[in-house]
Amino acid sequence: PASAADLLMVGPLLPELVADLESRYRVHRLWEAEDPAALLREHGGAIRGIATSGRFGATRELIGALPALEGIFSFGVGYDTIDVAAAKARNVVVTNTPGVLDACVADTALALMLAVSRRIAEADRFVRAGRWPAEGFGLGTRMSGKRCGIVGLGNIGLQIARRAQAFDMEILYTNRKPREDAPTSYRYCPDVVTLAAQSDYLVLAVPGGAATRHMVNAQVLDALGPDGWLINIARGTVVDEAALVPALQQKRIAGAGLDVFEHEPATPAEFNGMDNVVLLPHIASGTHETRRAMADLMRSNLDSWFREGQVHTRVV
Ligand code: 8YV
């Protein structure tokens, strides 16, 4: 029975979700433990599930410390911080929350595209600083009708493309392979450099992890060029931040709209003085509606597993 299962919660999740899980499972809070190793020694043998998120993940070491582990249930679609290979080797099921966050993440991508190229955040700072009566603000760059290059045409990438089409943008994309079910007007590029060279906005929507690490490097940024905008709602690791900082400083690209960072929550101090960047604290899925839907899906995966030995959205 579900009430008998011990769960290890790696970090704080949505308070309503935590309260609900605590009412029905024996939840052990790893992040609050004074001595995490002692907690694992004492309860590790009983723990059957890990409740985590893309932010907190689940390491090989943690998985190894839990001999009775059956499943890892993650809040979020990205699972690059979960050692899926270690889980697979132990026959541990891994679930995420795909689908329910696509719309809000895509909304945020479009918001960043407009914010950075139309200088929305900068204009807001200008008005607040009382500069309007005495100074002119200057001009922004048009977004409508431009070329939108999407890196990774998955569920989120497709939602970004649909929204960009409403702005009369031309859609280009790169992906491991062309998507047969994509509208025929979407133009496939075989690699990210070719895509960047033909895009006004390069929008990242690929998963994180080793396969995409530093996919956007100095060569890609230079292909994007001084009139190109980089938008990242994917993972900070996809961009070589050490290459991005000088590219922005030297205006080798026009600007960047970033929701994620390589070492978040730390962000490069150089960004703070730049007006051609818009910085968000990883909020792309952060609406009441979407976070509630993510919590519902995660909870439903957990409950189905402990009731019926089945899950809805399995990663592997
Ligand atoms: C979450 C995310 O904020 O779904 C993802 O992959 O990055 C976000 O939706 C994150 O998972 C919470 O840690």
C-alpha cells in the first residue's frame, strides 16, 4: 500500500505537493538533514522512491545507497541531473513531467525574444530611473517577419515554432534528424552552425546533458553574428558561457535572452552591466497553472507506481 512506502525527497518541491506526499508517504527530507549520510544509513534500506526535480537530480552515489529503490519521480521535463544509466542498471523506473509545461516554456521563449530585441526590460529600467522627461530612449529591432532558428524541434520546440509563425517569422530548425511530422514550410538545417548563420534568433530547446554540452560555442555565436539574438530556455550547459560573455561584450552577437545558466543560480557578473541581455531566474515553466499540472503528473506517476506498479511518463 502507498501509505507504507518510504520516499526520499532530495530538495524542496512545491509546498502543496510536499504536504500531499507527506500525508500519504513516509517522506525523508534529505536537504534538511544535518547529517545526510546518517539519514541514509538509518533509512536508506527502507526507501522505495526518490522524489526530486531537474534542479536536484539523483546521483549514482545516491541511487547506490538505496538498495530497495524502485523509482525516481522527477518534477520537470529535463532529467540531465538524474543518473539514468545507474537507474537502468538497477531496474529503477524514472519518470518526468513532459507535455504539461510546453506552452508556458514556449511563451517564455517568445517573451525573451521580444524583451531583448525590443529592449523591453531596458526600457522599463529607463522609465523607473526617471530618465524619460530628459532623454530619448532610442530604437529597438523588429522581430516580426524575421527568421527563427530552433535548436531541437521537440514538443517545446514545436510550440515555439507555432508562436513564432504568428509573428510572421520564417521557421528553420536543426534536430538529430528532420521531423517528418513538422509543417513542410519549416526548413531543416543539418547542423547548428548552418542554422545560426541563417537565423536572426537562435532559440535553444534541446535537452541538457553530455550530448548537447557547449553545443553553442564561439563558432556558433560568430555564425549567428552581430545582428543575431541567442535565446536559451533549455539548459545552461548547452552554451559555453565563457564564449558567450566576450561575444556579448564585443557585440559579435546582438544580444541574449537567458532563462538558464551554466552554473545557476550563479550568473556571470559581466552580464549585470550589459543592456543587451535579459536574465531570468529559470522561470520558464513557473506559472501557477503549469506548476500545478507538473505536480499532478508527478504525484500521479508516484501513486500509480506504488498502487499498480505502473507509471504514465517514463523516461527509460
Ligand atoms: C523546472 C525545468 O523548473 O522541466 C524542466 O526541465 O527545468 C523546469 O520546468 C525544474 O525542473 C525544477 O527544478
